[in-house]
Amino acid sequence: MCPFRRDESALPALLPDSGDALQRTILATVPDALIVIDEAGSILLFSDAAARMFGYATEEVIGHNVRMLMPNPDRDRHDDYMRHYMETGEAHVIGIGRVTRARRRDGSSFPIELAVGEARSERGRLFTGFIRDLTEIERAERRLNDLQSELSHISRVSAMGSLASALAHELNQPLTAIASYAEGARTLLGEAGTPPSEDIAMVREALAEASAEALRAGQIVRRLREFISRGESEKRVEKLRRLVTEATALAMTGTGQTGIDVEIRLDPAVDLVICDRIQIQQVLLNLIRNAVEAMQRSPRQSLEIRSRPARGGKGRAGLAEVVVSDSGPGLSPDMAAVLFQPFNTSKEKGMGLGLSISRTIIEAHGGRIWAEPSEFGGTAFHFTLERAEEPQDG
Ligand code: ADP
């Protein structure tokens, strides 16, 4: 006898007085994959659509842990997720739903939309999962995204191209002046011996002019950065949760990457911050896109965005610290040294402007931005923002 036959006596009645026949009909006809598990994670019900989607016969999964239907990292972590939920009531999926990946019998993984509900019965808590296969949608989306990113790249490149030529033109003047003042000073100093004192005076003048021109060149670059990060900022009280969820959705849509395990862990105690929403979303978008690009070839693709209270800041409310962590290869020492300086990039099509603009924006908000190794072995970018309310606990 098969050890994993459906244990009819253990099955919960889906509807009062429903009887086995009704339950069987529902399982056979419900168009989405439906899976019911108990609080230990054991599969109690597995609809026919689920059997088709995962390539398992119902008998092969009943009584087994639902982990078998997940690829890593969820497969190894699922027991911890369940335990965490049982102990704290903090849900990551239950009642929320998410886009994640599932694993077929043959080991291949595919994108799914998962909606999980919870019910209490005499057997303890039961969890119902409805699963939609997103393979086709993902394929269509990827085609669209390829097209979109191609288009946005082209428009970015042409905008940058005109910006760069304007910049080159503006910078050319002070740089030419610096070169000719330096050349003049060198000529005045002569080959050997002490030059006459009137020449020394002219050398001094030429050097003063050269340094004034160098400062002008510096101002042009500063103006450019202010222009890019939009000087006119509108600071308001904003909800971090909204900023982060919108920016994440936007960042992930543009990339066509759905194999990434995205986790958003925001501390509700630091939800209200003072900022220009669009600018901070620009920073988040830069950091998330960089993280996604860094993980392109990583076997494990984990992206986490979390927030927590931090000390400091001008106001009495203190700071909120936002951390964007990835499991990519981390920063090379060369890049780490010049990370926030403009025009440093390791990417073939990169501009090397994202982080420098992000720093300008965060500093204009009175905050700080920095990078550290992440707990997933990649990079974690941290930035701070002024909180809008005082902590309750003092
Ligand atoms: P760009 O993305 O156009 O190169 P950025 O200023 O956003 O410009 O990033 C500069 C460089 O910093 C990148 O080219 C990359 O080498 C490095 N970098 C940024 N974020 C990460 C990250 N999460 N992991 C590893 N390297 C990163």
C-alpha cells in the first residue's frame, strides 16, 4: 500500500456537511492550483490543477512537507518562516500574497503568484494556498521589458549625450584657461636661474587666475549634479512603506527579473520621514537596480530592504535608516574607494552617475549614505532620513 495515500479521516471538511464527493469535485475543477497544509507544513489537500502544474500525482505529495514544492532559498527556510509566524504572528505571505517561485517534480523552477489564507479548525491552523503559474506572463513581460529597457536606455543615453556635450563645452573654457596660465607661468620661470622679480609677480598672478578657473570648473560640475538631482525639492512628511513598495515595484518591473527573492522588512516605528518623495524614490530605484544588476550571475539572488531607527539628525525625532542589501559579489576595493564619485562605473553601458546623484540627494536631505558588506555576502547600501515623529519610548 502506498504510504502516502490521502488520509481521508484527517481531512478537514471544506464546507459544513459538504461530504467527500463535493470536496473531490472542488479539487478536480478549481482552475487554480489549490494546496492546503497544516501548521507543521504537511500537505493535506492538493487539487488536480496543482498536480498538473507541479507534475506530481496527488498521492506523491499528501502527507509530505510543502517545502518539496519550493526551490531554494525558500525550501530550506520554510520551516523557519512557519515557526516565526506561529510565534510572532508576523506574516510575510499570509493574507498578503506575493510573486515568488515554485519547483516542479523535475526540479525546474517557475514563477508563481501565491495567495495564502488561514483558517482555524479542530486540527489547529490550516493554510490554503492558491497558486497561479506566471511562466507565460513572465515571458511576455520579459519581451516587453527588453523593449522598454532598450527604449529607456536610448533616451537616457541621448539625454546624457546632450548633457555631456554641454558639459564638455562649458568645462573646456576654464580648462583651456588653466592650461595657458600654467604654460605662461612655466615660460616666465625660465629654464634656469632666478627670474626677475616682475616676472615672479606675473607668475603669481597667472597661478591665481589658474586656481580661480579651476574653482569655476568645480562649480560647473557641482551645478550639473544639482541639476541632475533636481535642485527644487519639495519636502513633506511621507510614509516609508509607500516610498519603498512603489520604488521596488518600479525597479523590478524594469528589469524583467522575477527570480529574485525580495524581502521588505520595514519597522513601523520609523514609517514617517521628511523628504521629497520623488527624489528618495530615485535613490531607492538606483540602489535596487544596482543590486539587481550585481546579482545577475549570483546563484543566490536575495534582495532585502529594511528600515530601523538610528541616532542623530538635526530634529528631536532622530533618524530612520534604510538598508538595501543584496547577495551579489560585493564591491571591488577599487570601486569602493570612488563609489560615490561621478563617472565611475564597472558596467559596459553604465554612466557612473547613480550613486553620486544619490549622495547629492541624501546629503541635501541632511542624511548620510554609505556602503558596507551585506549579511548575504554582497553589498548593503545604508542611508538615513529625518524622522517626522518622536519615538514613543523616548
Ligand atoms: P552605474 O550603475 O551607471 O555604473 P552607479 O554610480 O550607480 O553607476 O554605480 C557605480 C558602480 O558602483 C557600479 O558600476 C558598480 O561597479 C558599483 N556598484 C554599485 N552598486 C553595487 C552593488 N549593489 N554591488 C556591487 N557593485 C555595485
